[in-house]
Amino acid sequence: MNELKTKVGLLLLLILSINLSAADAESLQLFTDNKVYSDGQPLLVYGKALPNDGLILRLFAPDGTIAKFDQIAADEKGEFLRVLINWPSPSTNFPYGTYTVEVISNQERGLSQKADVKFASSSELIEVPVERTVNTLVFAPQTAAVNVPIRIFVQTTSDGALVAGSPEKLLGTSHVHLPTGQVVSLALSFKTLHQGIYYADYTPDQEGTYVFHIVSFNQGTVSNGSAATVVLKQDIEGISNQILQLNSILHSTSKELDKLKNETKEFGSTLEKSQVSLIETNKNIDNSVKLISGSVKNIEEASGQFNSLFLPIVALIAVIIALQITILARRR
């Protein structure tokens, strides 16, 4: 029974809180006189609040910064009316795009209402949709090395203007896809480099392709961007150093080849000289052979003449010896 009473009480409290919220929502209302404005036109803001309520009016630029700030008070009926801004010529401070008007109540604990308007080049009857265009660009190196930190840059714009804000809220659902298929959150990794430009450092621990998926969430609009990095055993700097070392070795080898070429030229000239000397030596040898051949011929001729003279003398000596032997034999 007590449990039933408790549940009924909670239900009544819930219904009461819903009714109070609805009443609060009805007690603070915000309107603008148009949805699309061009330069030179006034932005008229009006609505309803609690009687004599102090109100804060703010105009947010497409990048989320406050472009205009004002304080007014509602009248005795709770009504308010104010020209918040006369639209200036478009500039870097007031670019074309979607702006947000906000009214905040002081008496109702900061209760606020918002309305979006469009600042465009023309406010004619042509329908211009009041919507935000959020773009996310991701810059990551194409190649990296294992266990070497890499830095990812993210640029977030709304209607062309850089979006300011906390990177934890703006990029809180960003993550990286690992080569293994796992997903690692980058929610707490990003830091602000400049309004709308953020960076994060990540250290890959294995080879493969890493895909950085960046999700930007700004005023209810989501934008996605991604970039891929191929992680190798060593980065381009290491490969470049190896190439420089190889170039140095090739340069030294080229010098040695030039030196060898010069020595080969000298050897060639020496060889040519040796060939000339060898030819001359061959010629001298040929001449010597010819001279020796001539001498041999002369010797042969002399030998023939000697034989022609020597043989008769030997025969005469033999006759004389035979005669002496005969004479000696007769005497005995």
C-alpha cells in the first residue's frame, strides 16, 4: 500500500513539473518580424515575458560568437519590443549566414527562448531556408611511422564562419579506426589552436591504414569529415635519410670510377707505347733473323768452298802415305 502511494505521489509530481514547464514555456515567448534580412534592414525582436521582467537579448553569429548584446525590460503586461540591430554591410564580423536570437529571463531562473534568422544578400519573397551549413575539414599526414606521434588538424565552419567552442563538446564523438578494425575515441584529445581550428596528437603502434573520423556537432547540426594515414615501419624522414646516404655512397663510387677511368687511360697510353716498342722489337728481331740467315748462307757457301779445297788435299796426303808405306815394305 505504501509503495502504491509512493508511485502515485511521484506521478503527481511528474505531472506537476510538466505543467510548470509548459507554463514557463508559455510565459516567455520570442518572435522576429521576418525570417530573412538583408543589409540595411532592422531586426525587430518582440515577445512576451513576466511583467516587468528584466531580459537579456543576444544575437549569435554563424560561428557561435555573440555579435550583439542588449538588456531590456518587459512592460507591465509582460510585453517587450526592441530593434536589436540594423543589419550592416556583410563583413568578416557580420557574414551572410544563419544567426540565432536569444532572450533570457532574469525572474525565471535563466529561462531562455531562441529563434533562427537568415542574413542574406536579398530579403525578397524568394524563399531562403533558415538552416545551418556546418562543414568539417580534416588534415592528417598521408604517411607516418610506427611509435612516432602524428598531429591531426580539424577546421569546423558554420555558413563559412569558423565555429568557436569547447572541443570536448564540438568534437566529442570523434574517433579513429585502427587497421585491426577497432575504434578508439578522440573525445579528450583535441585542443584549440584558434577559433574553429583544433588539433590532436595520436601515436600509432602498428602498421596499416588509420582512418580519422571527425564528427562536429554545432547547435543541433552534425557534420562529418575524415582523413586516412598509412603507417609504415619508418617515416619519410627516415627513408629520405637513407636516400641521402645512398646518394653519398653513389657519389663516392662515381669518384672512384672516375679515378679508375683516368688510371685506365694512363694504362692504355702505356699499353700503346708498349705495343709500339714491341712492334719495333719485332722489327729488330726480323732484321736480326734476316742477318743471321744471310750469315748462315755465307757460312754454307764458305763451307762448300772449303770442302772443294780440302778433299783433294786429303786425297793427296793419303797417296803420299801409301807410297811411303810401299817404299818401307820393299826395303825390308
